[in-house]
Amino acid sequence: MSVSGPVEQRVREALARIADVNDQWHIFVALDADRAIADARASDARHDDGRSHGALDGVLVAIKDNIDVEGLPSAAGIGAFRDRTAEADAHVVARLRAAGAIILGKLNMHEGALGATTDNPFFGRCANPLAPDRTPGGSSGGSAAAVAAGIVPLTLGTDTMGSVRIPAAYCGVWGLKPTTGLVAQTGLLHLSWTLDTIGLLADTPAHLAAGLSLIAGPVNDDPSSHAPPDDWSVGFRHGNGLTGVVLGRPTALDQVALEPAVADAYAAALAVAEEGGAAVQPIDIPGWQPGKLRRAGLLAVEAEGAFLLADAVERDPEGFSPEFRGFLDYGVRASAARLAGSYHLLRDIGHAARQALNGVDALVLPTAPQTAFRHGAPVPVNQADLTALANAAGCPALSIPWPTEPGALPAGIQLVGAPYSDGHLLSIGAALRESV
């Protein structure tokens, strides 16, 4: 009888864990068990022979349901697409496979990626493993929950106005929205071509860095992707510390009502940064009103989503929830002048944010104004007030899991950096978290 290698054993343990919890937690919507086991055996053989493909060879990865995985359903959380099967891997998935990563399956998400609870009417209400009666956030809720549950150490998600970082904050994991255009989006079912970015969630910043180093880079058939500067690399370093780091505290935070636990966590993070040798200074981003920018982004998303999904809605209106159809209808009915105003504001505030980053290593602010709330409770309208800025600016942004009171749910601390400073953010974030 053959003995399973360590990678195969991890795959089998993950599959057993999914079998134990998924009927209640609805984290996964599809599995590729046979291929995962076969790929794990191949990885074990490479390791035995000293032929490892690198840092992610044998690492288990799971993929948000709006990113194609060959042979698996690819519904983007939409009932009308439940029978859609991907004919090929998305570019990012293909790169992970080539590096030996084990693709375990597809993850639940908020319907159409337009929302931040992952209470999906077609694929089930995704639980937050830290408190199963609470939301994992969204739209990449399953991506955060899979890491928080200890099933996989790395997942892919997408971030339109915070859809990687908000779930990361609610579930107590790390989440990275890369520089816009750094990661090709071939094989993604878009909600918004203007604001969508494929991102990563993980148990450690090292896994984020390893994943980003593999999936970064342009492809010819994706007009949204572009080559980074010639000298760009992830450049993540452990142990660099915070001495000499300059962090900017946006003055517009005063406009956002923070839950007391989040406000306390943010104050603690600033204190830790200063104690570690960083300088924290106020930063004004001219014209940035967080709620106003979030509403402008939402209108752009609704209009672009309505355009992209028009044929599917006409063909199968019952395959969309009334709430989602309402968002798309709102986008259809918006006047050209209102849409133009939204795009104008996104452009101007994005430019102002990039300018404000001159002379500082990163902006530091909470990820979300609240911790994870109960499923069925009113959804806070300001969930994305602090995350939409990075999407408008095209900047990388990192959510760092931050402890609150003992036994309480975690908060998220967010760093936003200049374009292509992704690895620098990871280094700062690691140093900040290690200083707690």
C-alpha cells in the first residue's frame, strides 16, 4: 500500500475539513478533488527528487467563483450562470498551477461581486469561521473564510471597492489589492472593467508576496494589464522594521463613523507604528469625501455591470435576485450627466490620492469602519468608505489583521501605497503586525 506524501496528506485533510463544515458554512461551491490529489502526488514527487518549482509548490490554493478554473463551474455567484463551465484556466490560475500550487476548488462570493456580505441566494449564506452567525464580508467572502477556517493558506479574490480587503478585515486574515493593471484579468467575469482588480488573501504576508510574484505581469489579450517598471519586483522582506517609515493619517477619516473597537484598534496601530520608529503625520487629500467617493464608485459599477450582464438578465431574469437586478436597473436608468460626474470624481480623487502619497511610504487607515456584523442585520452603508480610495487611485492596498479586545472579533488596518509599492506595503505591514 502506497503512503501519501505530505502534500497529498494536506489535500486530503482539507477535503475532509470541507466535508465537515461546508454544508453549514457554504465556503466552497465546487471542488476539483481528483485533480488536486493527482497534482499533490506530482508535487510530492518533485520535492522527493529535489525538483521543487518554488515557494508555492504544493501550497493549497482556492479561487473565487468569478475567476475561471478549467472544468469547474464559473458562475460569479449568479444563478443564471450556475451551468457555466470554464473551458480553460484564467491567466492567474494557469500561473499558479505552473508553479506547482494545488488548486482545490471554487469559492462562494456575493452575487455578481456587488455586495459585501456573501449571503448568496443561489449558493448559500457563507459563514465567518470566527463567528459563524456573522458575515465574512464580501464580495470575496468565501476567499477570506477559506483562509480563516484553516482550509487553505492562500486564495484569489477580486476587489472592486474593497471586496478583498473588507473580507480580510472581517475574517482576521491578510488581504492585498495589487496595483491596478499589475495582474492580468483574462478569465475574470467582470463586474466593472474600471475598478475590478484580482487580489489575494492569505494567512501570512509571505504567502501574499509569493502569490503576487507569480501572478503579476501583463498578457497580450488583456487591455487592462500593463508591464510594471523594469526594476519592479515584489521585494518583500521580513525583519526590516519601521525605523524611517513615514505614514500618513488621512484627515478625511474624521468624516467616517468608526465602531469603537475599530477606532481603538486604529489608535493602537498608530501607537505601535510610532513606538517602532515610524513617523505618523496628517495628510490632506483635497476633495476626498469618503461617502461621496463610495457612491460615485457604486454608480460606475452599477452602470458597467448592467452593460456587461444585460443579455443574461434578459435571457434569465429569475437567475438574478431582485436586489441585484435593482442595482443593475439603477445603473441603466442613470443619466449620462450623473455617470460623467461619477467618473470625473473618481479620476480627480484618484489623482489627489496619488499626489498625497508623495513623501510618505503609505497612508494608514482602518480597512472597514466596523467588525463583522451578524447575518440578517442591516448592512452598514459605509462598509467601503475607506477602501474605495485605492480603487479610484489604482494604488495597491493591504489589509492587516489587527486584534481587538480578548475574545472579540478582529479589525483590519489598511495601508495604501503609491503604484507598484505592493511589496513595500507587505514589508511595512509585516513589521507593524510583528510589533504588536
